[in-house]
Amino acid sequence: MADVELPQLGESVEEGIITAWLVEVGDEVEVDQPIAEISTDKVDTEIPSPVAGTVQELRAEVDDTIEVGEVIAVIGDAPADTSDDDTSDEGTTQTDDTEADAGADDDTEQDDTEQDDTDEDAQEATSEDTAAPASAAASASSEGAASAAGPVLTSPLVRRLLRDAGLSPEQVKATGPGGRITREDAERAIEAGGEAAEQAAADAAPAAGAPSVTPPPAVPSAPSERKRPPASPMQVDFGGEREVTQDLSRVRKAIANAMMESLQTTAQLTAAVEVDLTHVMNLRAAKKDAFKAKEGASLSPLPLIARAVCMVMPRHPVMNSSMDLEGGTATFRNFINLGIAVDTERGLLVPNLKGAQDQTVPALARNIADLAKRTRDKKIQPDEITGGTFTITNTGSVGTLFDTPIINPPEVAILATCAVEKRPVVVSDAYGDSISIRWMSYLCLSYDHRMVDGADAARFLQDLKYVLETHDFAAELGV
């Protein structure tokens, strides 16, 4: 037998709240398989199993507050006795409803900055990383249908995700131990939209003796046709009612308090510059495929902008500082813990890359993608949320033209990278002035005027603009 204790989740974290169980008594688990979701005052995360075996006992209920070191589950080798457990459909439904309420704390962005920081094509209103191929969905549906003869193993959380998305377990390809549908399996199927499942079923069962009909040729889409932007990751089930009132989640309360405290304790204002990113976008178009093949990460404008920020920061140390007004001191840092605002179901979370000043564009691209994925998957650790020195919020990934983000104290500044769009602009060269189509964007810097003067903010933005418009990033890509 092995006791599963609530591990130390950070230096200042002493307790957590169980928001969902990902396993049930009698389930077989593997080493490092997530068994529970825990919410702290800093972040939501998953608790992995330290051993492989059978879940013998769950010693806490959803919404229970657990101290660090307290036993939350028991895992052993022998099959668990589930004779006293309520495994009826009615009991399952009640559990699902409870977890739906407990899981309502999704989506974390800062103030009004709702962005997807790992969407490499979001600046161009398309998303390469989030759109799953139809062939993958078809494969998932066919393999899921093949296992429909027996019960499909899922956790209450996974059942809720599928139910909210209008999918059945039979439409999902299970990759977990013993044919279990994991959360990642469900999310892949949801991203695919389940469309291929219905289409595959329709194609596989034509009417007997029905004549073959050749469909008319498809009408090509107009070049100007645009895809509808994605809906908010946080959805509400109204159940036919005109309005629904829910308890605020722990994460949403923390976000609300942090945002109000930031506004009430700092003197915030925003400065902005327009920047010509044609050089960056042309480089991206030429290198993105080779870059992704080599690095396994997308070459979006974000890591290039992050690299430029790290390059100019030593020339503007006040942007990487903090102040203690009561103590009468200011702290300046020779390192950059770069915060990256991540849009999740629970709300805006801002994990940070430690030592970003030493990272190249490929390293930043890989680490930003990894940080964002683990944040959305609730695998981020509290220590990765704290300690940031400067933050970037990529609101342009969802089309925001201009933004005034809220500072993340004790930091004194935050940069919003806005949508990159083609616009006609005046270009001056050796032949005079002309009108040219360029990739343009705005960089918006919110700063604490108690520490940062307006001239400091302007100089930082102009320096950043200069680097983005003139620096040869190609030498760093390695492709």
C-alpha cells in the first residue's frame, strides 16, 4: 500500500482545495498518472500518482481543504473492494454536477487581455496548433466505435467535458491504461469538433443498392472569406433558464482581487508605438515550416518579440525593477523572469520563464509553448507563477488592435502585443516617399508612473521598435 500525500506545491503554499477527482476507487493507475486536481491561492494543478496500482481509497471529497503532507488517497496492488461504493448512474450524475460547479473556475487572462499565447498563426487570424486534422478525428471516431461493445472507462471530469461538448465517449480514441479515456484524449476530440465521427458513420452505412452519386465540384472559397474567431473557453450551461448564478471560483476570486489591488496601489497608464513587423513576418513565412520541423514549436511573432524585449531590457533597467515605497527602496534586476499571460478555461494565468535573458528565439519558442500547455493542462507549479519581473500579454493573438493591460505587481510594467495586420503606410527611401503595404502592429506598454517616467516608457518602446524593425533574427533560428 502507498499513501498519496498532498505534496509541497510552493514555498508559500500550505494547503489546497480538491476541485476534482480524476480516478475512482478500483481504478488502475500508472506512475505519474494524474489522480486529482488541486486548487491553491496561486494556481490549479494536477496531483500525479507516485506509484502504479489500484486505487484503494479516496480520503477526501471535492471542495475539501487539504494541508500539505495530508494523505488524500491510498493506492495498492490488490483490487479494491468497491462493494460499498455507489457506482450507479444516479451517483455518477451527481458527481458530474458537483465537479461542473467546482470546475467553473476556468480561463485566466490579465484584465481584458484574453489571448492564446501559443497560437502561432493567431496574428494572421488562423490557428495551426489548435485545429486538429479531420483525418485524426476520423481515426479517433473509428477506433472509439470499435470499442463501443463494452463500457468506456472515463473519469467524472472527462464525462463532463465530453457532455458539455456534445460528444459521447464512443467518439473518442482512448489512449489511457486499460482503454481509459484521458483528459488529453477528450480535449483532442473536442478540438476536432466531433464532426468527423458523424461523417464517418454516415459514409460507412450507405443505403443498400443505392446508386453512386458524384457530388458537384466544390465552389472555391472567396479569397476574402474569414474564419469565425473561437468562442470563449469558459461556457455557461443555462439549462433553459434566463439567468444562472454560480459561486465564484477560487481562481476567479484571486484574479479579481489581484486586478483591483494592482489598480488601487499603483499609478498606471499606457504608452504605445506603431511598429513595422514586415521583416519579422516575412522571416516567419520563409522559415516557419523548417523551424517547426526542427524545434517542434511554432515560430509565431511572440518569441521574436520576447527575444527583442530581452535584448533591450539591459538598456532600460527601470522596466525590470520593483519598488518598496514604505521602505524607500527600489530593486533592479540583472535577470529577466519573463511572464507570459496564458488564456485558460479558468481565467488568465501568468507563469514566467526563469532566466529568459539567456534564451535564444528557438528556446523561447519551445519554452513558451511548454509553459502555456502545462498551464492549460493544470500541470504548472506555483513557483512558476511567482517571481516574474516583466510580463508580455499577447492580446493580438485574438485580434485586439489596441490594449491597456493591468500591471502584475510587484512588476512595474507589462507589454501588450497587438494584432499584426496589413496596412497601407508611407515608406521613405532613397527614391522619396511612397505608399506600401506593410505588416503593422501596436506595442502597448502599461507602467507604474511612481517608478517609471513617461520618457522612460517612450525610450523603451522606441528601442524595442528599432530592434524589431532592424535586427536580423534569422541568424538565431538555425534553419
